[in-house]
Amino acid sequence: MRCWITVAILVVFALPLAIVWTGLTAKAAPADVAIVFGSKVTPAGEPSPRLRARLEAAQSLYGSHLVKHLIVSGALGKEGYDEASVMRSYLVSHGIPDSAVVQDPHGSNTRLTAENAARIMKGRGWHTANVVTQYFHVARARWACGRQGIHVVGAAVPRFFEPRDLYSTAREAIAIPAYLWEQ
């Protein structure tokens, strides 16, 4: 019984704190590519505020010459738009060369984004990456990419916070042990 209580305490308190700490202290580093994880597109076909914040973080990485390429990953959302296509259009319309952006339209979850990014990177001879996602998702994104053989050297985290981050952090506290269990 004590073992289960200890596990419950870790999952409820320690793991969410570690997740938040990992994300908020993340730093970007020079790399071949940035992997930008998708998020919701609005019914009007525009990046949601959360997705726009990720794209701006990716834009900053590119603009500061920390990466030369961006992989934008997402899938067809319930709004009827391909996230990766919307992401690419946004970046190109904000000054990123079209040739620097690679689309992954099949990244419907973290695992698939990591798998697809690994395949893209291998095909282009890229070896190192930064992940670009919200602070609560950094730990799992890094871990998923690492499982696919991607050498993640850093992360870019937009300074964008909203109330649903509490739910998202709790979800990550469940998702990370589930990922570990799969191993």
C-alpha cells in the first residue's frame, strides 16, 4: 500500500513540477533543424494563439541562425485544415524562405511527429534538432524524439500561457509514464 501512495504522490506533485521546470528552463542550441510540433488551427484557417506562439519561437531560432531548417508537423484537424500547411504558410508569409521549411502532414501526435522527423532528418543528412513546443510538452517531445534516434540539443519554448496549461500539464504527467511503460 505504501508503494502505491508514494507513486501517487510522485505523479500528482513531483512529476508535474519536474515537467514544468524542464520546459521553463529549456534553452535552444545550434542545430541542423527545429522540429515544430503542431497545435490547433482556428476555424478560419489561421494558427491558434498557441500555435502562433510556437511559430514565432521557430522564426526566432531561424532568425538568430541557431537552425537552418524547420520541420513543421501536424495533421488534418477537426476544423478541416492541414496544420503543417497552415504552419508553413505562416512562416513563409513572415519571411522564412520556403526552401527552409519542410512539412510533415502526418504528425497527428507526439510519437508520429518524432518518427516522421527522424525519417526526414535521416533523408537530408541532419543530425541535431531543437524541439519547439509549449513548456509542458518539452520533456515528452524530447523523449519521443530521442527514442527515434534524434539528437535533441535544446528546445525553444514560447512565453505563452493560458489557463488550460494546468490541464495540459496534468495530461503530460499521465502521458510520460505511459510512454515509459511502452518502452
